[in-house]
Amino acid sequence: RSSPCLGGDGIRLQLITHDAMGKLKAFDIVLDGFKNVFYPGQQVSGKCVVDLKGDMKLKALRVFMRGVAKVHWTESRSTGNRLGAYTEHYNAEIEYFFKGQTLFGSEAGDGRDTLNEGHHEFNFSFQLPTSGIPTSFEGKYGSIRYWLKAEVDKPWAFNHKTKKAFT
């Protein structure tokens, strides 16, 4: 189950609370000052919030920041005979940046770390590139998007993930 709530400045946050998530009661990314608009060269900082119903073994808790542009369009073409037509697909992607930090556990992620039951907050901070990153955009044929993704990497189990877009 996913429940929207409003931050201090009226910014919509997405807090994930799933019974299917087992020991993980809540998992979210909260940006400092509930700010989600940034400029090149600025720091994107906040915390990863984890609420546990019980102790959890994990390889690592990581957070990533990514900026990417994608385009996609199709063109219908005739085969020139009675067999009809076909559709040609065109795609491209440019990654502006991809950065990551390990907030808990180890880079190697051997699964020997335990995060105890309760409420945990892990701070993170990334600096945006000073140039070469256009503003966010959503269009019919493409998009430019920026987001943070946090991931609980669990040994021999599906990882838990949460995402937060920013512009």
C-alpha cells in the first residue's frame, strides 16, 4: 500500500508502507527542507528513512542520484507490396550523471550487517554537475528526468526500493 502525504511546503511525498514488505514498516527519501527544485552545482541532500518492525539482515543500504534523457518515437512504413506496413521504432538515451553512496553496510555487501528494529535516518548529499544538465522535461516523444533511488540490498531476497523525483 502506498499513501501520499504532504510535506511542510505542500510538496507531495510518497511514503511506502506495505504489509508485504515484512520487517520493513516504512522506507522513504526525504529531501532537506522538502525542497525538490535544484540548479546546476547545488547540493541535493536529505535523509533515507527506514522503520523496521524487527531486526533485518542486509548487505547494504544505498542511495543513487541519476539524470537521464530519453526519446522514443515510431514511424509507420509501407512495404510497397500487398503485405502491408510495418512500424519502425527509434530510441535513444543520454545519461547526464549517475552517483551512488553506501549509507549502511559495506561496499562489498556480504550480508553480515544487521539493522536493528526501530526508526533510522541516514543522511546523504550529492552535488549536481555545474554544467551540461538541462531542465526537467516531459513530452510526447521524450523526457529529461532526475531522481534519487534508495535500495535495501538483502541477501538471498528481493531488494526494497524507493524513488523520489526532483527537478
